[in-house]
Amino acid sequence: MTEHADGPGSRTDHDAMHAWSFALNLDGASPERRAATLKTVLELFDFDASRIERAAAGCRARRGSDADDIWGAAADLLEQELAQMRAAGATQDEAGRARFAEQLHQELHPRPQPYTWPDRHDRRRNWPRRLLQHARLRWQHTRPRSAEAGPQLLLLHLGGTTIGKLDYQVCVECRRGYVRRLDVDDRYRGLGLGARAIRAVRRRHRGVQWRTTPHYLTAGTFWPKVAGHRGRFQADAEWPCQHMRDTR
């Protein structure tokens, strides 16, 4: 079977299944969410018009008679992808495809900018509260459910209340760490609790190189402050290794 054969288990078959899953989640979606999904699918298919055409044909072949048939919706979704590429001149030559891909990549993964919380208090006036909350802070760690490189959680507790969580992955084999998301309750932001959670995870997994996602407003300000030294906690959406991706 060649790489582009359309039988079960082929790349075209997998692409059609991906399109079906995206179409399933678009039922009743807002225009903004639909536009973001179109961009995500284009990136997933590597902006390859012929690959999208084959997947669309695979979806049309499975289309049923039901008016709510998801395969039909998936085929329509891929046809919209092709129309968007044609309108942008991305199907004419490799240079047009590269320009289109770069534009959408920048829209999906914008460069993080410095951000200041609007409710942040003066650190000098806030130090008694900082000391109190740090003294009361307790951790709860959950191990990966299956593979060692799977997602882990570090929960932040004050008394009986969970006030934050750090969602991350570590691959011991590749010596890579990836912070997927850090959340702290609005009432406790600006007290240094998130930075302390990062330090706790760093101590737990020594000798690991760390990166994080660039998709959040604080990425351009918070991470440089907790980096420690050059190269740690840079924003890099491509950093998760294959072992991490396989566990998601």
C-alpha cells in the first residue's frame, strides 16, 4: 500500500477521521470558533491542497442520507479550506503556499507581549499577605495516569480550598519539561504563588530543560521572571517531544 492509498489505516483515512472529529465539535459553534478551527485544520494538514482534496473525497464517500450526517459536514469543512487556499493564491505555487502558511501560523501562534494584571497590588504594601499565604500553601501532586511522559498536575491548596494548578509534562528519556498551563485564582494573583509552584516542579525534576506554551497573555512577562537563567521556560509550541504527544 502506498502512502496515499485510501484504504483503512492510510493517511487519507486518518485525515478524513480528523476532519470528521473537527466537524463533530463545530455543531452550533460561533463564527469565531469556526474560523479558528479552519486555521487549525489547515495547519494540521500542512497546508497541502492535494492532501485536503483526498481527505474531502474520503469524507464524501462516507456521506450518508441523514441531513445531520457528520461526514458531509466534514467534507464541507475541507471544501472551505480549499476555497480559502485558492482565494489566497496558496494552490498556485510553493511560494504562495509558504506565504499563506506563515500568515496563518502567526495568527494561530502570536508572539507573546508583556502583560500587566489590572488588579495587581504594590508588592511593598502587600508583603504581609504574601508571607501569610506562602506559609499556608500546601501541594498535592498527581502522577501521570499511564505513560511517564503523560500530563501531571500540581495542585495549590490554602486550607481546604484549591486556589491554583500547574499542568505539565516531563519526558525523562528526552530530558524535556513542558508547562501546559498555570492557573491561579484571581484573588491570589500577584503574591508569587505561581512562581513558587514553578520552582517546586523544577526541584522535583532536576536536569530537565523547560519550555512553555506561548498562547497566554502572561507568557511575555511571567515566564522571563521565573526563568532563572537563559534558555529556561522559553515559549515554544513545538517543544513537546513525541513521547509527550503520544500520551495526549
